[in-house]
Amino acid sequence: MRFHPLIAVSALLLAACQSGETPAPAPQASEALKVAPVLAAADAVDIHSFAKPLEARVTHIALDLAVDFAAKRVGGTATLDLQARPGANEIVLDDKGLEIESIVTTDGKPLAYKVGAIDAILGAPLTIQIGTARKIMIRYKSAPDSGALQWLTPEQTAGKKHPYLLSQGQAIENRSWIPTQDSPGVRQTWEAKISVPKPLTAVMSAPRAAEPVAAGGSRTFAFKMDKPVAPYLIAIAVGDLAFRELGPRTGVWTEPAMLDLAAAELADTEKMVAAAEALFGPYQWGRYDMLVLPPSFPFGGMENPTLTFLTPTFIAGDKSLTSLIAHELAHSWSGNLATNATWADFWLNEGMTTYATTRIVEAVYGPKVAAQQIALGIDAMNKAVTENGGPSGADTRLHIDLKGRSPDVGLTDIAYEKGAAFLRTIELAVGRERFDAWLKGWFSRHMFEPVTTSIFLADLRQHLVKGDTKLEATLQLDRWVGQPGIPSNVAPADPQAFAEVDAAVTAFKTGTQPDAASWSRWTTDEKLRFLTRIDQRQPTERLAALDSAFNLARAGNNEVRFAFLTLAVTARYDPAVPALEQFLIMQGRRKFVRPLITALAEDKQWGRPIAARVYAKARPLYHPVTTRDLDKLGLIAGASAPPLTVR
Ligand code: BES
Ligand code: ZN
């Protein structure tokens, strides 16, 4: 064995598990499991990290950072605990634009290091000559253009008085503010001390470790995550924040001005946690709190452990968009316990979570709501197949090839909805009872571990199929994960899920608009079914009639508004332009702004001037992960991601 004993033990454990034997307890096993195994198989190698974790790996990070709003930097030290195979002299970390001042051992001895050639997607390898050191301290600062961090001015917050900092780590952004091995298969425990100017509060994706300590003009907050997590799950936000309890282990953080609205919208959270535990096994993270961010947050939600990050655009006033919470909560099992080992396995995170979401929704809101959300998901899946090259398109595979590409390209409804459809297909074939038992077992067998698509298939075969050749033939497992398109055995959507709305869609084709009574009775999902099922290219008169009857361009529900504005852009419907502009300037959720601005920009005559005008105004609100894509449209002269320079 040429690996370090600890790593060898984990590899053995894993191999034993896969072959179904009970591993003999080894003396170092508990130590190895504390940091979770590093998978040694070829398909577990993460092509989006420079790390060589089988040589030397980070097991624990201790951050001691100050937040400097004026300079748009976090800076201080990161102390890393390492494991290395005997004889290993160096460790490779991931670095995107970090300004490194020094790297030393615990007794202050400087260590030689080198930042290698920069890759536009990945950043650069940071190779450190560790010799025999197994704890090192890096003194550094993040760059003002860090891809994970967004610095908001007071005007960009709800309270308008204080600045705000937020981070987004997934997929490979955290290397722009934390010097570590930024690979989901290299789990690390971590702790942090964060100094922020008074009166601001820092929150992170970990329990608080101590009361804040005030000194001079700042306060220092302490956090500790004692469970090993994938490093993309380390997150921070700093702002004028208040907290309100929602239940015994749930609560919400947000700006004081947002607290009442946020708490009311999130009132079902505790029920969701209980429903999720009944389905997937005990919740492993202690508290489930949420942070409702300013509207520039680039995603709907992000499953940061113990503290889900949320866009405020899910607040509709009627809890109609709270399946978002069910989704982020479900990641507490699928994603945060059993974690995709590489970004090619992303469907394991999101497909399982999308499946799990509708199960939570069914338990809390009933089977009809769940059936409708599944039907919307099947439509989204089919649309994603079309958008990704049709049934033979390579990117319609669940396990995709990301060579030379950013993990971001895998963020499609193939991963989410084809992944969920795959699991529903298995459920349908074996029955709910058997499927649920397997699913619970999957989470408990892979708790705090990275998982690959092949581990998933092996686990299914060992614990569910169990040699049943007829079942194996019915399931088409390899076809589902490895082949493009949607296999013929896909579990269908309930054709009756939207019976009434579907009749209204048919009637609309022949000129009849839904009446006001129906529209106001319809749920958000029903309205969305209508707006996404009617012909997407409508004459402007028909949009005008819909808009004047139901006030869609300014709908209070942002998903409904987005669906209508999408139709408006396709139809070049001028009267919606002021509302469109306002929508693109008041929030920066990438799922909303990217398709609208892209569609506008591609319509050279009508849309592009609108896109250019709006993007110039909106850009300062958008997070770097959003502007990185939109800048490529060339709408603003000179606005492109600042080049990465060797520092
Ligand atoms: N983990 C994702 C967000 C993500 C994925 C960020 C990949 C960066 C890279 C999160 O759980 C998610 O899926 N959010 C969705 C919401 C959901 C209800 C589908 C979103 O942001 O829209
Ligand atoms: Zn998700």
C-alpha cells in the first residue's frame, strides 16, 4: 500500500462496502471516518480542482478573518490541518485570485509555495512545500473581484443604512476567498472567527461557537462546524441582521425590515423538517435556520448547512413558492450528507433533491399539489432536452462530460428533473414502501461521504434490485444515467393533475381567455401551467388582454411575473417594457435575469437596445456569478469579467 494508512483504511472500507462484505474494524477507522473517505476510483477524480487529495489533503480549516467593506476584501489567516501519505512533501490547494502574504508552520517557519498557471475556469494551483508539517497557516486576502463574494452598498439592501456581504460557494467559487482544496469529495471540518464593523452581524453555515466579542469598532463572531462538509458549503453573510424563531429548531435571519414578511412566509418550515425526517431519517445538522438575503442573491436558494440562503423573491405573501424551502431542506440529506464526489455527479445532488422535494410537499401540502409540481417538472425536463440538443444531445445524460467546461454548464433541468424522473421511475417499479426503505438506507450508508454515479448504481443493485433480473431489465438503470434522452419507461406525469387548466389552455387556442373567477381561484402552479403551456409565441393583442385582465406584468408572484415577461419578450410586447425593466433592476436571481436579458440581447432590432439600457442599470446589483455570463453578451462596452492576473 503506498497510501497513508488513514486513507488506505477509508479506501478499504469503501471497497468492502461495495462488495457487500462487512469490513473488519481497523484501529484507525474512526479517525479516517471523521474526515470521510477520499474516493480513489478513476470516476471520483475531480477535474475541477487542482488538489491531489490521495497525496495530501486538508482535513480541517480554521479561519480568522476581518471583513473590510471599504476595500471589498476579507483578510487574515487560514490554518489548515493536513493528512498526507508518508513521504509526501507538498500539498496542492485551489486558489482563484487570492493575495497570499505568507505560509508558515505552527512554529512560524516559512514554507515555500508557488502559484501555478491560471486557468480561466479553475483558477490556479497553489503548491506548498509542507515537508513534515501537518498544520500550516496561510496569511492572505481575497481579491475585490472574488467570484464568491458580493459586496452590497447600503442602497442595495432593504434597510438602506448598512453595507452587506454575501457569499455563494457552489460550485467552484469558494477558492476565491478560502485557500483550501475546493473539491466536493474532500470533506473538511471547519471553524471561523469573523470580525465585522459594529453594528453588523456575521452569520455562517455552522453553529455559533461563542457569544460575539466586541473590541473597538468591531465585533468578532465565532462558528464551528464539527461535521465534515464539502468546502462549497462554507458560506458567510454580514449585514444588519435580526433573527426570529419559527419552531424549536428552525428560525429565520434577515434584515429587520424584512423579518415579519419572511417569518410569515416560512411558517411551515418546522413541519417540513418533521416530514423530511420521517421520509429520509434523522436530521443530522442540529438547527435548520434560513437567511433571507437582499434581492441580488443569484439563486433561489442555497443549501448551506444549518443556514439555508434564500432569495427574497420567493416571498409571495401566500406561501405559494415555499417548495423552495422543501428543496433546500431536502439537500440536508441529498447533497450535504451524501455529496456528489465530482460535478459530473451533480444530478445525484439535485435530482435526488428534486425528487425528495415533492415527497416533502406531498406530506405537508397533499398529493394534488405534489402531482402538479411533478407535472410542471416533467414539462421542464422535456424543455431541457430540447434546449440541450434533443433526445441524442450529449448533455441530456445524467452523468455528463465536463472536460474543459465549467461545472455551471451542468446546471440544467436535466440534472434536476430527469434526475427526479429517474427516481420516480424506480419508485413506480418497486413500489413506494420498498423504495422508501432503500432511500433511507442510501442516506444512512453514505452519510458524510462523497458519492459517484457508479456508487449509486452499485448501491441500488445491492440493496434494491438484489439480483432480480426482471426488475433489472425493467429499470434500464445504465441507460438512465449514461445515455442521452428520456428512457421509454419514464414514470408519466398524472394526466389529470391540471385537468381544468389544460382545458383552459385548449380553449385559449380557439380564442377564449380564462375568466377572472377561474384565474383568481387558480393556484400559482396552475397559473404557471397555463402560462407555460399556451403557445409561447403570442400576438401582442392576446398578451394585452391577459395583462389587462390579470395584471400579469406586475404580478406579485415573481414566478408568475417571470412567465408572463418571458412571453412579452418573445412577442415584443412594448407595454410590458417598464415592468420588465423594473423586474430586472429590483432583483438579481440568475434564473430570472439571465434568460430575459439573453432573449432581449438576441433580438437585435427590438430587444437589444432595451437589454443594453437595462443591463447598464442593473449590473451593479448582480452577483459575479450572474455578471460573468451576462457580460459575454457584449451589452456594455468594456464590461467583462476582470482578467485574472498573476499576483
Ligand atoms: N444548490 C442549488 C443551487 C446551485 C446549484 C448553485 C449549482 C450553484 C451551482 C440549490 O439547491 C438550487 O437548486 N436552487 C434552485 C431552487 C430550486 C427550488 C430548484 C434555484 O436557485 O433556483
Ligand atoms: Zn438544489
